[in-house]
Amino acid sequence: MERRQPLRTVPDKPQPAHDPDELMTYDDVARLHKVKTHTARAWACSGDPRLPPAITHGKNYVRFRRRDVLERIDAMQRGELVPA
């Protein structure tokens, strides 16, 4: 029986930095805030200051710009933004 060579593994590549203009879904925003998706949707519907204004295209396409979401999170950590 012939022995097979072990598979070569590709060295881990560093992950690229996220594009600050990347558009994020409710799921992405919820993951950053460490809450459920339903909570992120409720914040957006109520105008909660934890989320920036959404970018909408049509009725069902709602996105948030990564840069804006991260700025809101930083402001909350510095105490400059108080959630409702």
C-alpha cells in the first residue's frame, strides 16, 4: 500500500482591515453590539442613539455604514453618548 503525502497547509494570512464604508446588515450590527438581531431592529425603528441613521433602498433593504456604527460605539464607551 502506498503512503500518501500529508496535505500542505496554506499559512494563515492576516485578515484584511474592514472597509469603513462597508454596509452592514442588522445581523452585523447586532454582533458588534453583542445583542440579538431583534434588539438592533427595535433600536433602529425607535430612533435609539446607539445606531446611526440607516441607509435604505426600497422597503426591505436597510444597511448601516460600518464607520458610523463604530463611531457610535466609541462615543458610548467614552461616555459622550447616552443610550435612551
